[in-house]
Amino acid sequence: PKTPLIAVGTSLGGGIALDTVSRYLKRFSGIMVVNSFTSIQELLLEKGGIVLWPFASVLTQNWNSRLRVAEIGRKAAEHNLKMMFVISTEDELIPNRHCEILHETALNYGLSSR
């Protein structure tokens, strides 16, 4: 791109940013994900267990961030896109393990560093 674009997303916004970058990869030079989740379904199951699980099936968007990171990783080599993950241990809604999993996935594709 002529003007480098960097997507930034926090929490649910991280899922949206990853989805956007995976669709329009050539337009972005980077992405920063701040304490986001692996997927809405996994988050609902983890936070609400069996009580919230039925709601996961009616969601129109899965926001599968782990899958989006892998999609970006498979396509990003020729675009030199980089990812940065900010992981909070103080977030009361999204367990930091979710963002750690996203970071590990990005590491497997060379999109991020420790």
C-alpha cells in the first residue's frame, strides 16, 4: 500500500480487526491485537459453561480469531505483514490464555516475535 495501514483491535475489536485484515491483506502492513479471544464460542463456553453455550449457536458471526491468524499466516509471506499482541493478565472478561494462543499461532507462521 502507498500509505501503510495498521489495524488495531481490543477484545471483540481484535476479532473484527483480524477478520478485516484476512479479507483485505494487501492493504495492511501490520496488525495489533489487544487481549482478544480465540473465538466467541470458546469464550462463551469457558466463561459461562453449559448455561451460555446455547447462545453460541445463534450467533451470526463466529469471530474465529485463531482461524483468521492462520489464514493471514498462509497468505502473508509475500506481504511482509507483522503482528503484535498485547496480553493483559488483569482482563476480567477475556482470559489471557486466548490471546496467548493467538500469539503462538502467529509465531508458527513467522508473523510475530517473542
